[in-house]
Amino acid sequence: MASLEEWSDIADTALIGIFSRLSDLDRLNAACTCKNWYRLFSTSALWRWRRVKFDTASPELTAEREIKFLDKFGHCLNKLSISLGRPNFKTCMTISKAAGVYFQRMHSRNDIRLRILELEGLHMEQRWHFALSRNRLVSSLCKMIRKQKYIESIYMASARMRLVDGSRILEALAKGATGSTIKNIYMEDFFEHNVFPFRYERFVTAMSKFSSLESLNINYRYINGVMLRNMANKLNHCLKNLSLVIEGDVRGIEIPADVWTEFGERCPGAEVGIYLCTTVVRGNDLRTTFVRGIPIGHVYLTSWSRVDETESRLAALLRHLGNLYHNSMNSFAMFFEQHERIDAGLLFLLRRCRHLEDLCVQARLSADTVIEIMKLHHQNRLALKSINLTVPGLTSDDWRRIDAEKERLLTAVPDFIYVGPTEFGSSTSGSSTDSTDDVNEDVDDGGDDVIIDDDDEVFLINANNLDVEVELERDDDADNEEEGLGFILPPRDMNNNDDDNNALE
């Protein structure tokens, strides 16, 4: 029988993994246990990421604690997430002052090399109505950003800033060294509602300064043909992904087809993804922004849980997408709860888009449509690598038919993933539990199918030659919560001379 391992025999890599899941106070307590664990406390890998939240309770204490962290482990920091909580008219001045002190300390240090900066849902439009506090915050943030030289990714989604303030931050990013280091910008809903930034010279100039962008996530109404041409000229060899969010009425500012054609020619490696919520553009033709020439690779359609006049045009939109982008589209996702029958439109799109690899649909489809999708894939008329169907409203008899066809059609199709009945509704005449039992009875225990039963969903995965990546969503807030105890430096009486340069990277 193998002997039990002593704690002292555990590899540093395993201990560091354990330390990384502890709060600051727990790490400190562990560091006080022995010299070896104290040594690991200063390992650089433990302090790569820091989340700083200036909540309304004690922003001054937060700033003081995080400044202590910078003094001790600032040279280890690669990723920084900033959250300003939910300030009100009583606390916004206090929070802006505390954040300003923290940003000033970051600006004063020369050993901080941030690679990733996250501004978590600032919502300046709703929570920062006082000009003095807002200007103080933006000024200190811009000053800190200009000092950085290594930022590669910045997340600014849902900042909802004024046009002037947002342009100042972009100028700080573009004019400094980061103008040539930033590869990824996420700025969906970066500005206030109902503004068109492409009409503001400071914004256009700032965006034209980035020379190494590989991925840009931005609202459709933030750019126009001139900006698109600027990107094509400046980023023709590096731009790989342009994701556009259509979240409102864009009539009158559509980018012409000839501009998109020129963009595709100048940036042959760039792929465009469009995310459209059809409910917020109700009353308009959904096909307006989907013009010929866009090098679309991914389309994501969604709607709120109500029917409006826009929904009656879904079938026409699917046919339009199939006609225009059948040579470029490789991923299609659609999430709807209430809508017209789209079976014919969806099948038309699938038959046209022979290069489509990923299909994710949550919508009301007939059993015949589900079976037809399987037949198309079985006949090699589709190149799908991933199929994710969530279909409400089917009866138990419908699911029996689908299961029977699955057994017949999928024997020679190992890379097929089928997701069963529904997330937002059950079968009309039979419960989802009944259909789950039926599926379980039809599966041979000796085969390669893996069944995961989660409430009213059944996931059937045929595992032969299929690379399935499962991502578990972590609650980062829970794992990295400071519990109000503050950052505490380790004790200095451990008689250990190891410095950070000898720590594991």
C-alpha cells in the first residue's frame, strides 16, 4: 500500500494552485504555517490578477488596501479589473477621490506591466451625474492609462460614457505606447444612448491611431464608411475579428455595400460577426444592415420574450442571410421564444450555407425540421461540427420520432451533438421527463454516447472522434472576495531571504 504523502512533499505547483483559490486572509494564515508556505506566498503567479471594487461602504479603505498590494506585488500584476460599484449622489465624490488616489499610485510606479485592463460595467450615464466627480475620475483614469506600455486587451463594455469622456479615454490609449500594443478592444455600449460617435472628430482620430488591433467589438452605430476605410488601411494585415452589435434604429447610417467590399479586399483575414436583437429594431426591415459584400463569419440573432411586428420578418431574414453569405458564414446562433414558423427559412439557410460549422438554435421547430437537419448532415450536405437545438412545444410522440431517426442517421455521423427538448417551455401534451425516459431507453449502454440529464434537458453526445470542450462558469466574485478584511502583508519574522526574483513565475 502506498504511503501517505506529507504536506512538505507536495509539489509547489499543486500548493500554488491551492493558494490561488484562497482569499488574502487565508493566504496570510497559510503563509504563517511554515517557511516553505511563506516562500510560496510571494510567488508571482498568485498575484497576476487583481479585482478592485470601490463600493459605497468604505472606498477609502479599499484604496489604502490596494495601494499596499501595489507596493508589495505590483510588479507581478498582469490583469486588473476595476469596479466602481453603484454610487449615488452621496457617495460618488468619495468614490471618485478614492479611485483617484489609487490611480495616482499606479501612475507613480514604473514596475507595473498590465496586459489586461477591465472596466466593469461603469454605467456612467446612470450613476455619475455630478460633473466634478465624473471629471476627477476620468482624468485620473486617463493619466494612469497613459503611463501603461504593455496593455494588450481592454474591456470597456457597458461603460455608457459621455462622448467627450469616452473619447478622452480612447485618446489616452491611442497616444501612449499602448496604441501599438493593444490587440483587443471590447467597447460595446461604451457611449451613452442615442449618440453617433463617428460624427465626433476626436473619437474618429483616436480610433485611427491603433496600429495592432486584431479584434474589435463595437456597436454598429459607432462607425461609418470613413472609419471602416481607415481600419482597412491601417489594420489590413492584423485585423482578424470585427464584431458589430446592432441594438437600435440604424436607418440612415447603414454602411454601403461597396465600402464593405473594399474592406473585405483590403483585410482578407478579417471576419465580421453581427449580433442583432430584433425586438429593439421593431418596425424596420431586418435585412437593411445585411448588405452584399460583408465578410460575415458569425451571425447571432435574439429577441425578447414577446411577439411584435418584427418577428413576422424572420423567415425573410433567414433567406436573405442564406443568399448573401453562403460562402463566408461559418457560425449561426438564434435564440427566440415567441415567433412565427421559421422552419422553411432555417432549412433554406442551412442548405445554402455549405460551410456552416456551428449551429445553435433555441426556437419552436417542427419534428420534421429537426429530422431534416439530421438527414442533411447525414448526407454530407452540411459541414456542421456542432449542433445545439433547444426545441419547445414538441409532444412525446414527436420526440420518439426524433429519437428513432437519430438511431438510424447518426451511426455514421460521430461528430453530432443534439440538445433536447426545452429551456423555457415543456412539451404541449407530454412532459419533458417523459421524453427523457424515452431517450434513455433507446441508448445502448455499451456505446459511446454520453447522457447528461439536467432537469428538463437531455444532452446526447456521441464521443467518437469528437473534440468537446466543456466550460464551467466560475463565480469570480466569490473566489476572489476580500471579505472586507483588506490586503495584509505577510509577517516579516520568518527568517526567509527568498525574494520575488526566485519565486515561481
